[in-house]
Amino acid sequence: MTKYITVIGLEVHAELKTKSKAFCSCSTEFGGAPNTHICPVCLGMPGALPVLNEQVVEFAIRAGLALNCDIKYFNKFDRKNYFYPDLSKNYQISQFDKPICLNGYIDVDVDGVEKRIGITRIHMEEDAGKLVHSGGNISTSDFSAVDYNRAGVPLIEIVSEPDMRSAEEARAYLENLKAILEYTDVCDCKMQEGSLRCDANISLMPEGATEFGTRAEVKNLNSFRALVRAIEYEVERQKEILENGGRVIQETRTWDDANGKTLSMRSKEEAHDYRYFSEPDLVPVELDDAWVERIRAELPELPAQRQARLIAELGLPKYDASIIVSNKAMAEYFDEAVKTTKDAKGIANWLLGDVSAYLNNEGITISEFKVAPAHLAELVNLTKEGVLSSKLAKKVFAEMLKGDKSPKILVRELGLEQVSDEGAIMKLVEEILAENPQSVADFKAGKERAIGFLVGQIMKKSKGKANPTMVQAMLKEKMQ
Amino acid sequence: MKVTAQDVKYIAQLSRLIVPEADLEKSTEEFNQILNYADILQKIDTTGIEPTPYVLPISNALRKDVAKEGVTHEEALLNAPEVYNDGFKVPRVIE
């Protein structure tokens, strides 16, 4: 049987975090009542003229630099013509033959294997309005209602090279891209709100072939999970067609998340005949060294640099560092916490363990996490200093989630301080030894395991507060 | 360069224009007259000359990123032939 190689390229649309739209001054605020952030320009009224928002150019350059692109100094806009009601003008203002950024890349790491994924181009364009279909489904609806609040919101479209060979590589690319867009603060990357959207071009080619197969473009991928599932589905669908001697049709398909499949999408549009031409209502944008270099100098620390710093300066394992930096808010929380503790690994353990479990359980992000970074650091310090056993630390953590009390106060209030007082522990040791002569005899007869039982008894009697290391040492000493 | 009546129909469709069958021959001829002129222009040697999408020596007409009120919801929908749930009602978009 023929083996097939999967070839994937992603087109990602990121809404830029500007206050106003790309070509008019309407607000970009998300979630307004339908048709409330609109004006003659974004409604496509005859005679209305677009004026470019300078922040759009600023953000596009910043994203391009962070994604290792060449920044093109001469920029113009073009009209992409098509009739579809989500665009009031019957064209979208975009960039066609002179995109602002070319030839970038992102390095990804899948199961320890590093790979460079090329970025073909990044261009600036405007978002379209939103169609709400009657009956809730595009295929069965009789009519649709258009909301133009999103029409004219600035986007950058980031087009990758067809460099990915598996769903996991595509996911890693998208995760890295999202993190970079978050770090540079150009996009809020809320996939569920549509501020970061992903289309995937997927094709198969027989192993050893030199030319790519015919691709399907899958739209409507609103989550990482949808991306992975859609790729896996498409690979199986196309494989079946090819194995039965058929041919894959080049087409746009939509991901149906509820049913876990991609569906062919035929719109009334003439197939991709966009008749691009230069937008006559906008003049060119010409960049210069001063502009680009100022933005380069202002770039924040990026995920890859941050990961390198966490590993080199704080000694975190690569795995821990990669997870922490992939989420900007988590990385900031981490940086804040390590200001007041030397135990960076301790903080990482909490963030990757109990904190993440709590966040997942509550369905919230770390931005909404109530425990202050300094309090988590204090908890780590108390454990490190031996005041709390790890078991009791979890108990204190559970209490910390209920309010804003510091761990030190909670330890006192709950009476949880670990007992490290030699006299007190000796008293416990003597009591337990007196109560368990058989175990003492077993230990003396060479049964090392007996000591575990005795430690357990002491911990139980002290309600978990005795310092287990000291208990162990003193037990041994007493029984020698 | 010659276009056929079929090309004219297609281009009209892309632009949502209706060209009556009776006018098709005349439209095709007019199309070709325009294209013949383009043919003359295309004979000029433009090797090494950058395309000139803009003739005015102006660039960087930019606006600060400040949000302002546009028109009201009610004003905007005055232009809608039909309104549904505060939106512009449009016919079915999929075949």
C-alpha cells in the first residue's frame, strides 16, 4: 500500500488590538449590539473615503519583526473584489502583490525535534462583517442578517509555507504564533471570539513524490483541538479517495465541530476571480529605517528568549520552561513569583501542577487566578524551609484559593506549622516506640521496612505536622 | 487581444451587471475597442520601469488611532431594505 505524506500550510488571521478600525474611526470593541460601531466608511456609502490608521502599520511591522520577516518599505493597498454581503463595499481592502512582510519563520519543537516553519508573507487587510444565518445553519437558512461592527477591523493575515507534515506540527506552529502575537501585544488571540482564526491547506502526496497533491482548504477552525481534529479527518478522507483511485478536488471545506467532519462549501461566488487592483482611495505607505528600527528596539522579550532565560538563569527544565512561556500571562505570573523566592522549580511545579489543574477545573485563565504571585512564592518558601510538609502545603493552598490570606497567616490560623522541635519529636518517638514493641523487634531483627510503619504512626499522631526527616533520623538513632 | 461574447457575459456576471442578449454583440465590440487601445500601450517597451499605481507624489496619509462615534444604529438601518434582528437582512448566501 502507498504511504502518504501529509502537507499542511496555515493561513492565520489575527485581529489587531487597535482602538479604532483600519480605515475609519469606529470603535473595534468586541460584543457591541449589532450595527452600533459603524459609519459611512465601513458601511460602504458612496463617496465615503478610507484613511489608514497608523497603529495598523505599527502592529504589522512589530509582528513581522517578531516573526523574523523582511519588512518591505513600499506598501500599497489593493481591492479584492467579490460579492458577498459580509462586505458592504463588494471589495475588501487588502494587500496583494506588495505585502508588508516576507520570508519569516517560527521554530517549533515537536517531541524534542526542532523544526523551522517558514512564513511566506504577512499582509494588512480589513475584517468583514458577521452573518447570522436564520435557522442557525448556513446550509439550511433562508436568509441571513448582517452585523457590520467587525467590518473594517484591522487584521494581519499570516501565511505559512507548506512546511508542516503532521497535525502536531501544525498545532505547535499555531501555539508558537499565538504566543508571539500575545507577547508583542498586537492581538488578544481569543480564538473563541474570533480574534485569532485559522484556515488550513491540507494535501497528501505519495512518499517519494516531488510535487504536492491537490489541497483542500479547511475553514472555521476555532480552537487548537479543532485544528488537530480537522487535519486528522482530512488526511483520512483524502487517503480514502486516493486509495480508491480517485482525485482530490481543490475546494474550500468547512469544519463541522459538532459532527467532527469537514464539509464541502460551495458559495454563490464565482471561483476566486478577485480582480485585484490598487486601491485608488489610499496613498502608499512608505517606511524608513528610523521607523522600523525604533519598533525593533522596542520589541519585548519573545517566548523563545524567555524560555532560554528561564533555563539558563533559573535552571528550569526545558519542558517546564516551554509550558510556562507558551502563555504570556502565566510567564508574567512566574516572573513575579520568583522575585520573592529562590526556588524557581518550586514555583514551576505549582503552576504546572495544582494551579493548572485548578484553572482547568474552574474553566478560567491565570489572569483570573486570585492567588497573588507573592503568596504562591511564600508557600514555596515555607515548604522549602521545612515549615510545611508537601502534603500540608496542598492543604494551605486549598485555603489560599478561598480568600486572599497569606500562607503564613493560614499556617498559624490552621495550626499547621511543621514540628521541628527536637524535644517534641523525641517525645512522640518515645511514645510510639513504647506502643509498638513488635515493630521495634522486627526492625532490630533486620526488617528495614518496619521503620516506615513507625514513621507513619508518628505522622498520624502529630496530624501530619512532625518533620518527617527528623522523625526518621531520630527513630533510627533511638533503635540502634 | 480579443474577447468573446462569452467573456463579456462572465465579466458582467462578476460585476452583477445584466447585459441583454440583444446588446451582447455591441458590448463585445466595445470591449474589444478598449482592449485594442491597451494593445497599442502594450507595444511600448517598459523594461526596467516600475509600475506606477499612483501618480501623485503623496504617501503616508495616516490617522491617529482614536475611536469616535460613527452613525447611530437607527441611522445606519435607514438604508436597509429589510431589517432582521437589528441586522441588514440579505438573501440566502449558499447555493
